[in-house]
Amino acid sequence: MTAFPCKPASLAALALLAGAAIAPAGAQSAATEGRKLAFDRGKGNCLTCHVIKGGDLPGTIGPELKDIKARYPDRDELFAIIFDETKRNPQTMMPPFGRNRILTEQEINAIVDFLQTL
């Protein structure tokens, strides 16, 4: 068997391509988990107040959740809204999911990943 010499630049390019192939799968996995949490009536429970594409029996108290990435290009802002919207809007009806420990930071991040796919 003959070995082919690899240049360091070729190895670096392969490593970058391998990382790029893995990242979307990880993001997709987080978005899938976020969808489950958002639709879970015992956890995120987003459908109680929001219309979300693919969700059953949505509420209409909150705004429809669509075009989220365009509306909230800063993912940290969206995270903060879910974590504790009362900091931004003291009159909100949205529960402070993070502050009240309804959701963990990891769960909120997964929901943000999901919402950014809408």
C-alpha cells in the first residue's frame, strides 16, 4: 500500500470541513430538542400562548412565533426574553422561565435554537 503525502494545509482544510459537517447536525439536534420542549405542555408550554407552525391547539395571547431569526437576529436577546421577559417588559404575561427555574439555561438555549428555525 502506498501512502500519499498530505500537506498541512490539506489537513487543516479537511478538519474544517469535518467540523462544518458536524456543527449543523449538533445545531439540528438542539433545535429538535427545543421543539420538543416548546411543545411540551409540562415544560416550555409555548403553545399555551403562541401560534407555532406544527403545533396543536395554540393560544393567541402572545404573538405568533414566526420569522424569529429576522425579528431577533441577536440570539442573546431572544434568550433573555425567555429567561425573564419582566426585565424588559414588567407588564408582560410571559412567565420568567429561567428566573423561576421552569427551564434550565440549556433548555432555553435549545428552544432558542428551535425558534431560530421558524
